[in-house]
Amino acid sequence: MKFILFAFSFIATISFAQTSLSGGIYASETWDAVGSPYTVSGNLVVFEGVEITVEPGVIVQFDPGAGLELRGKLSSIGTEADPISFTTSLSTPIMGSWNGIKVIGTTNPLGVGNQVTMEYTKGMYAQTFINLDVAYHGPYNFKHCYFAQNQKVNEDGGSPSTNFDYCTFEANHQALDWCQFDNRASHCSFINNYIGLVGIEKVDTCYFSGHTSFAMSPYGVTTGCKIENNVIGVKTGFNAVNHTFVNNTVINNEVGMQISSFFNGSHNVTGNTICNNSTYNVKLLSSNNADLGMNCWCSTDENQILSTIYDGYDNTSYGLVTVSPVSNICDQPLIVNTPELPISDLSVSVYPNPFSETIHFKTETESIISLSIFDAFGRLILTDEFQSEIRIEGLDLDKGIYLYTLTSEDGSSFVGKLIKQ
């Protein structure tokens, strides 16, 4: 009997273990589930030659203003069943509350290459989750990762080979920003961010929806993507760089493509389906003409197609768009492999949505739920707590799109979009 009581006491102790981290880490170590959660206060520095290995199921939480400076190496390999989380320590999470992970290129971070590897890892509520602006030891690989409620997911001034594969970016102010040299985003989902993707050199088979500024600004090669239900689908300047934008679907946005510059002869913009965008299929804001022949417009009537395009006929400051020849791929539906979105941890009902002044939130859990509502710029509008159901009245908000997060006591979360009409 005494042995049984001792065993129970030991199990209870490790279930509630937590580890505090601050200052410097001078020797390689492993962060395991026994020591989780790991709480970082201040700026934690991982020195050159040191490797941190994070095991599945570990939670690393950062106090407000805290961050991780990585001069060594970080391996964060979770599993689908037990992902790893880098997040805020706040009980009511706020976008951008901790600084993020800043990677420093050094002379020998345990050998050149693979300085950062993440799989099945969540990065949430950081100012810039992964800052690679002065990192030089690629490739930096992120696979099956989930990024939410960050001011930015990345900052990248040109580190070699940064790769995002099968990742989801949801409800960030900006998801990916300028990974232009031999970098890619492949089979990723970009959902309900303010800005989706800017300046990635290779983008293929990605899905973009619900962006309140614009979904993507391509740089280099973009193929096989589906871009729908955004304010602006594609916002770009096809300038001196050789752009390839081929076999993408741009539909059901307010503006399909907004083009600020276009130099004919250096770009391949063909084989795309661009139609059913509510304001304009294309909005040309450049004095140069733009050749957009060999694309599908869901019509073969050139006059009807041109009526969905804003160019020099609408404002003489701008050039003219050519759509001829119209591609016959309109008769062959473009099939885009849209990646599956992650299943949310909470079952949530929100109604009515769109709403006027009153809105209900209802969950199927009995735990205490923290509610936060943000505007499209990530500014906190409202916080509250409830159990099972809450009715919020008198929401005097401007018309537009808002984001909300629901977080339970066990860390389960849900991110969604509200529309104020």
C-alpha cells in the first residue's frame, strides 16, 4: 500500500512539472514532456555550438517581451498526435505578446546547414515567430507546422533555402514575408490572415482564403494555387524580375489581380483561371500595357471579359490589358490540390455571423473559455471569459472583418472570423 501511494505521488509530481528558463544555454540539452511547460522570461540565448532538441508534446511558453536568440541549433520534431507548441504564457493570449525566435548566423552552428528544423510544431502569438534576417546556415525546414496569431510568421532578408511544406498560416497579421532566394512554400494553407504571402521565390499547390488586405504578392514562380474569397487575391508588380504565374485559380475575390507594374516579355502569366471576382478580375495600376493572353476568364466573349478589367479605358493614367487569345482551358476545369485544414481542438458555434450588435458563442466543453476579439490589424478589441455559452451585446464596431480566438483551460483553441454588417 505504501508503494502504491508513493507511485501515485510521483506521477502527480511529474504531471504538473514545469521548467523556468532565462539567461544563457551553454551546453546541448533536450526539452522533454517531463519538464513541460518550459517558461522563458527575458531573452534566452542558445550559444554557438549548442543544440536544443524539443520532444513531442512539449509546450514552450514565453512571458511578455521574452524571446529566444538562437546562435546554435534547434530541432523541434513533434508528431501529429503530440505537436510541439511555442506560445505565450499569458492566460488571455494577445497577438505579438512575445518577441519570437531570432536566428543568428555564426561561424559554426554545429556545422553549416539545418540550423532550424521544425515538424508538427505550433508557433503562436509572437511578434515575429522566426526571424531569419541575419541567418546564413540553411536550409531552414518547416513541415506540417501551424502558425497563428503572430504579427509576422517570418522575417527573412535572404537566408539560403527556407522551406515551408504542408504548413497552415491562420489569423496572422502577415504570414510569410520575403524568402526570395531558393525558398519555397508548397502545399500550404493561408487562412484569414490580414496579408498572406509576400515575395516567396517558389510557391506551388497552396490555398489562400479570407485575407482582409491581400492573399499573395508573388515573386518568382507560382503554380497550381487556388486563391479565393479574399479582398484582393493577387497584388503584384510584374517588374524586372522574371515572373512565372501559371495554372493558378483566382476566383470569387473582390479584386482578382491588382497589378502595379508590368513589363511584357519577361513574364509568363498564362493558363490561369481568373473569373467571378466581384469588383474586377484584373485591376491594372501601371502605365505599361499588360499582356494576359492565354488565360481562362470563364467566358469566350472578349467584350464581356474586358468589362471585368480596370485599365486605361477607365483611367487614362494606366495602360491597357490584352486578353487575346483567350485560352480554351475554360472547357477543362482546373483541379487544384487544396491541402486539408487542421481540425480545430474545440467545437464552436458562433451566431449570427454576419452580426449587427449582438453575437453568441457556444462550445461543447464545460471548461472555462477565454475569448479575444481582434480587428483586421491585430488590435485587441474585447476579452472575456465564459463557460459553455456567452451572449455579447452592444458591440459598436465599424463594418468589416474581425478575428476571434477561443482558448480553453487545457490549451485547446479555435480561431475564426466575424463579419460586422
